[in-house]
Amino acid sequence: MTDASTRQLLGLFLDAVVPVPSLVCVWAHGSLAGGDYQPGRSDLDLVAVVERRCPPALEERLVAAHEKLAATHPLAAKLHCSYVAADEWGDLAAAHLTWAHEELMHRPVTPVTRRELHDFGEVLHGPPPADLLPPVTDRELSDFVAEDLAHFWRPALDHPERWLREVWVDLGLLTLARADVTLRTGRLISKAQALDVLTALGAPADVVHDIRRRRYGGPRSASDQWPARRAELTRAFLAPAIERVLAAARP
């Protein structure tokens, strides 16, 4: 459920992009659409479909719109949007114009995002995902999830300094739990559900509690030594846990 500030931001965003002549629709996915949105903590994950690939003039217009929002609304830094040409959905690897982390980049719309859009995507403008977005097969989804674990998260453990940051601890552990469920059952689960899965997987209880407290609210009482200890516990758990999840998923 969104709060008033988030609804205001979404309204301002739609006011800025709906007048774009080639805009077809805007959809929400992630926590915002899946019912696990936490105002001020969760990202606002959006996908906008346009009739054709954005020309430079439109890119400049969209950047200006995002920068204006960032300058005037406190939650705008968490608003991310990919702009996908309607005829480019067929290529899973295609990189699309994306505004994220307050900068312009090009990146694919992953099979996980595509499945989220089909399963519970929220329509903010235009037709629903089922009308335009090709379905993602279970094999495409599982291949992506396994590849992400093996070739992004497993090598990332070789960089201890990264794991001193909350974002790496949170995303690394939650991604593992969600990947475990997807590879075993084909289902997508929320971050809240992933915390319970982490406990079942044997993740360090203090780290799971720390993530839950920061995501869902609670007093901060960790010592100055906690980030280093949290990083140590997380890396020690994730290395074998990733191998176990991947081994269980292999045919």
C-alpha cells in the first residue's frame, strides 16, 4: 500500500511522461506492485513502453523530467524506470534506456521483472502487460536466476569491502532466498517472505533480524563493530549456501 507522498510522486511522474507522444503505457513491478512496499525504504520500480526506441531529443526530455522530480520530491531518488520500445520485447538481452540511481543507463528488463509484470504488475497508464509483453518461460526464468547467483553474487563474495554496506548484505541474502524458491518451485516471493526462507536456510539469525529491523522499522542499537561482523557472517553463510542452491537446481 502506498502512502500519500509516494502517490504524489507517481502522479507527478505520470504528469511528466504521459504527454510523451510515443508513450503506450506505464507499469509498476517489484515491491510497489507486489504488496511489500515500504515508504522511504523500497524502490519505486517502473517500466514505460514507448512505440519506438527513444531518440536523443526524447532522452533529454526524460532526463530533464527525472532531474526535476529529484530536485523537488524527497522520494524521487528511489524512482527507477526503464523505457522499452514496443517492438524490442522479443530480445531478453536487449539493453533499454533506464533511469536508475539518479542517472541514465542502458540495461535489460530481466526475466524476473518480466514475470513480475505478468504475475502482479500494476497498470499506472495504458493497457496491461499481458497485451504487450511476451510471457517468460519457466526455463528462461530459472536460467537467469541461476546465472545471476553463479556469475554475479558468487564472485562478489571475493570483494570483502562491498559487504560492509547494508545494500550488499540485504540484496545478497534476499536474492539467495528468492532464488532458492524460484529454482525449486518456479514461484516469485516477496522480500518479506524471503526473510522467513533465510531462516529456514540457516542464515545467521542476527543478520536476518538486522535486515528485518531496518526494512520494517525498529530501534537501531548495533555497535560500531556490527558492520564488520555482519559482513563476516554474511559472506561465510552465502558462499556454501549459493553452491547448495545451485547444486539442488541442477538436473
